[in-house]
Amino acid sequence: MLVATITLLDAAFVRWPIPPAWWDLRVAQMCCYPLLLMVTAYGRWSAGTAHRATLWASVLLIDGAASADADRANLPVAGLGRVGGESRPLSLSHR
């Protein structure tokens, strides 16, 4: 439950009133990593070992964020599409 809540926090972190020169979604996602570390540390402190579900969820969350960043880097610029090898603006009209 905590890891699921932490996955939603990147949207809240992006909305913090910090100048956008370096504050973007990637940095907001990185702010979630210490929270995952604290959940793991608490599990280790209270039970003597970190729970497998917490470890797997943390690894999948970090890997998913890295994959999303890689996919986002390959997206075309909004409004442009590749048609027949050339870049031209997309239009809604059919010609």
C-alpha cells in the first residue's frame, strides 16, 4: 500500500513551486526513491528483514520510471508526424 502511494507522489512533487529550470518529472520521480529506501529500512528495522514485496515493487518502480524516461525521449515533437520519411505537421483534414 505504501509503495502504491509513493508511485503517485511524483505528480505531487512536480507541482511544488520550484523554478522549472531543472525541476521536471524525472527529478520528481527521483524524490520518491528516498521514500522507498525509508520503507525498506523500516521493514528491516521492524521485522529484521526487508519484505520481498517491498523490494520487488521498489525495483519495478525504479525500472518503470527509467523505461518511461527512455520512451519519452523517443517521442516526436508534438504536432509533427513522420509521413513517408518526411516530417510535416499533422492535420485533421483528409486529403
